[in-house]
Amino acid sequence: MDMGEVYMKRLKLLPLILALFMLAALFSSCSGSSKDKPVKITFFNTSAEVNAMFEEMFRRYNEINPNVVIELIPTGIGEGQQEKLQSLYASGNAPTIMNVDPANVIEYSDKLYEFSPEREKWLELMNDGCADAGTFNGKLQGVAYSVQGYGLLYNKRVIDEVFGEGNFDPNSINTRDSLKAFFEKIEAAGIPATMLHGANWSLGGHYLTLSYACQGPATSDGTGFLDKLKEGSIKIEDDPIWQGYMDTLDLLAEYNFNKADPLVADYNKDLQNFAEGKCATLFMGDWSWTVIKDLEGVDTEYGFIPVPWSNNPEDYGNTQVVMVLPKFMAIDKSNNSKEQVQAAVDFLEWMLTDPEGQEFFLQAGFCMPYKNVRKDIKYNSMTESIAQYAAEGRTINLGCFSYITGDAWTQTGNLMLQYLVKAIDRQQLADGINSYWRSVK
Amino acid sequence: MKKAIRKKRNDVGAFFVFMSPSLFAFICVLIIPMLYGFYLTFTDYRPIADTYSFVGLSNYKAVFTDKEFIGQFMKTLGYVFFSTIFSNAVAFMLAYILTSGLRAQNFLRAGFFTPNLIGGIILGYIWKFIFANVVTNIGKRLNYGPLMTSFLTHPDRAILAMIIVTVWQYAGYFMMIYIAGFVGIPRDVIEAAEIDGATGIKKLFRVTIPLMVPSFIICFFISISRGFMAYDLNLALTDGDPYGSTRLASMHIYQKAFQANQYAAGQAEAIILFIVVAVVSVTQVMLTKRFEVES
């Protein structure tokens, strides 16, 4: 008998095997009591860089709980993630769990499960403020799993070369003038002082949002400010904090490493230049570590300094860096059965508070905002720096960021870019931001 | 009489047997969504909300008062105009040269056609790299100011970059159509013209081009309609950058519908775009058809 015959035989067997499988599937779905009935839930993931981590996690959970099968609905980086979620909802196939931006939790609020601290005891393990951050319009519908932060990143090796090892105190940068003096000293040593990444998400989503968030330490301070902009009862150019941040932006633009061509916005290239020490600072967040850690021949020690907006060290924002919960886990109750919702809640408990579940996140480098995370964990230098600011209580509450939905940061970010290359002046920028917010209902 | 009716019935039956599967698919994936989409433009539909209500023509009113859309639409017109002219001019020249009996003409034909086999997204990323790194590097070597900054960071030059890449992408494709046109011209007509004393340029303009009008119709039609609906290249090459200045009509519609969450308004813009594309391409075909001649 040659191989061809074997192949033919197998081919003939195939339909038979398939038929048997189908029969078995039919029986298995009919039999069994309702108690240990297998539950299948789906997980929509917008953290595209860790699709594989979640898959491993689901496999492990399935080993422990054979009745629960979790299926990943992955998305790609830069793929239309919001659109995919919209189409899942529009076709009545909403995922059970979704790992999404806070803005999505607000958008889908009517369809989401509301967590309750009485029922879900494990929520107590969250760090202070996390429950508040996941509460939108009075309903706790999102639970966070990671903390991120941003500010002015600096390269420790470069700074040490300029100031001498150990002579630089990050706390000394608490006014715009001290930042200017700091930049001048670095430039005098022949190193470009800073870098702006010329993309609308960086300047619109992150930089401009600082001026909203620094209206006050409570989320309502920022959202209240936005509400007034939407009503048209205030103009952004009358706000001293916004003016202050724009003055600081002018300063950053003056010492910008990308000054010759500010809008190239090549993310990998910018990070590479910064990590190689071609410039001393960069306005960015600790998520950049995921790119930098894979680069060859770059520095590994970084820290954050605040972006001061005035010359008064006491002002909120001048000695703080941003700490934000970028993603939330939410559960859909509109398309999913009670059993599925319950299975999802149980899974979230295991994933977020069980040491085994947490380990997946820790190994991937996430900083988890839970009290029972093992204490000996060592993060990268950027995350450590953020964590230190957090421990000292020196963080800017970026809660209002969650309410900046839709195309806000693209549209206002595009205006910021025009201002950066001096295509428009500050008054035109203010007019543009005012009219954008007034057009939002 | 009876026979004729039966034959007709058979014809209709055969028509349905052969056509119905594709007709069914066509109706399901094209006609119904289009009509449904048209219907939604009269509502305030959003995919997230459960209910929607009728708002009459206000979405269309919004389209004509949306300065951004009008500005981007004008840009699209310019893009379509220049990319159509240049891609066809380049394609025609290539076809002319590559039917004149060059040695390596088959190899060259294949070479010029290749860009068309690369998808718009990949093509966009390749050219993004070229504009951002290769061109700027050449500029630095030559110390020539305008080339030292990327083409993609200046609004007008970014549109120019889009046109360059579009021409590069389509010229090879249209070249193939023009080559077919050249080859299809009967030898006897050319010979007759030569005997009558027509030479070089005169032969080209008086004999060859009039006989190739069908090829022009096809190529212009394709480049105009694809130009208006350009999306993948736009997304990969500029993504609307710098600061939203190179967002062409399709990208604006997508952004409006799915990112600004104004689905019905975006759909209304899509309908307007559809009408414009239809009118422009049909007019173009009718106008150029008048130049068609029989050999």
C-alpha cells in the first residue's frame, strides 16, 4: 500500500469522523443538568499588543474551570476597534467582557453590567480611587487592570552627563522658569533639550488635556470646565491655566529636537532617538517602554518630571505627573444571559485579584492597581518613577479624559499641530478649540 | 405563436437559473444595504443607541453647511483631476514606448505593471518610508532645502505626495490597457496613413489616438471613480496628516460616521459623494464617446 492509498482511505474516513463529532456535539448539548452546563463567554480586547497574553490566561482558566470557555475577539493595532465593537453590537453579538477605553464605557453605559461592592467583595482590593475612576454618571461599570502615567520623560544617563552623577534633583523642576533654566543648561552642553512627538494624539489627547485636568484635583473640576466650554459660557483663551500650558508648549517647541520638521511623528524613530540619548527629555508616557525595551543599544534608566504651567511651585500640576487608568473591563448584559454575566464576573475576580491571574499581567509589565499585588515585583524605570509619584500623592487626576469622546483629540489635536508649526496663532487655536467644544452635544 | 411563447418562457427560465444566485448576492450585499443606508440618512441613527427617530432632511442640510467637508471635497476634486491627467499621460507614454519594439519591452511592461499588484495599504507604507527617510536623506546630501523636510508634513506637498503615489500605482495598469489599444489598431490603417505621407506626431494624433478612444474612456473612468473613492492609500500614506489637511472625501465620511459617531450625517455625505461620482463619470463617458471613430 503506497501513500496515496493511505491518503484516500483517510479521506473516506473523514466524513464519518465528522458525522460522529456532530452527533456527539448534539448529544452533549442536550444532556447534562443545568448546574454544570458549560458557559461560553467572549472577550473583546482593544489592548492589541497583549492578545497572546489573554489567550494564555483563558486557557489556564479553562483548566481550572472546565465549564467556562472564553473566546478572544482580538483587534489589531490601528485597526478600527471602535467600529468593530459597534458592528458586534449592531448585529446582536455583543461580547460578554470587553477591555476598552473609558470613553466606551460611557458610550455603552445603558447596556453594561453595574458592579456592586456588596456583591463583588473583591472590588475592595482595588487601590483607592480606582472605583471612583470606573464610576461614570454614578454607576460603577468599569474595573481597571493597569495604571499608566505621562509627563516629561528624561534620560538619566544624559542628565547625569550634563549635571554630574546624582546632582540632578527632579523635584527642582516645579516652575516654567526652572524648566527653561534646565533646558538651557542641557543645550549649553550641546545636547538638544527636549522632543515633542508631533502626532495629534500626543498634543491633543495628552498635552491639551492637561489644561482641562489641572482645573482641579477632582474629576468634576475637569468635566465641569469642559461643560462650560460646551455651553459657550467661557472661552478657553480666558483661562490662565490653558494660557500657561501654551506658554510651556512654546518653550518645548523652541527646544524641540524635531524642530526642523515637527510633524514627522514617526513613533518608533522618535523613541529610538530619545532612547539613544540624542535628546534629553521627551513628552511621553511609560507605555513607550514596550517599544524601547526591544531596541538595541539604548539606555534603560528613565524618570519623569512634571510639565509646569506657571511660575508658582504651589500650583496644581507643577509638581505632579499624570496617572491614568487607560483601559477598563466592562461586562455586557444586553446581549448576554445571566449565566454568562455571572461567569464573566467570576472570571474577572480570578483574573484581577487571584495571584495566578495577576501574574499574567505582571509578567507582561503592567502595573496593577490592586492592594494584594505581590510586593517584590520590580517594574521598568518609567513605571517605577510613576509609582513613586503616586506613593507621594503627586499625581494629576486625569478623570476628565474619560469624557473626551469621539473625535475630540483628533480634531483639537490637529489644531495643536497647526499651532506647533505656526500655521495658526494662539487666538486662532483658541477659537478652534472653542468652536469644536461648542459643536459637541 | 405558441412556440414563440414557449421559447420566451424557456429564456426567462434559463435567465433565472443562471442569474439568480449572483442576482441574489448582488441584491443582498449591494442593493439592500444601499437602500437601507439611504433610508438612514433621514434619521439620527447611531450604532450605539437602541432607537432612532426621523429628522427629515437635516442631515443633508448639515452636509452643505459643513465647511470642513466642503473644503475636503474640493481637495478631493483637485486630487482626482491631477491624478487622472498624470496617470493617463504617463501610462500613454509608457504604452507608446513599449509598443515601439524595444528589446526589453516585455520585461519593462511587467516591471511597470507590478506596483498595481501591491495593495494600497502596503504601497502607502512603502512610500511613507520613502518620503520620510529616503527623500529627506537625499535632500540632506544635496543640501537642498525643500527636500530636507518630509513631503508628508506640509499640507500642499502631502497632497502632491498622494498624487505621485497614485500615478505610480495606476500608470502601469492603464499602460496595459493602452498597449492593448495600440496593438488593436489594424495594420492596414497605419499603412494607409503612411502611404499618404503621415509621419510621427501627425500619425499619432490623427490616426492612433482617435482609434484608441475606447481605451481612454475606460482608463479615465477607472481613474476618476477610484480617485473619488480613494481610501486605503490615503489611510496608509498620510492618514489625513498633517493636521487633517489631506483627509479626502472617503476618509472624512468614515471619520464622521464611526469616530465622531454621527453615522447618519456620514451616510448623507456618502450619498452626495455617490451622486457626484456617478454624474462625473457618466458625463465623462458620454463626452469622450463623441470622439470615437470607426476604422
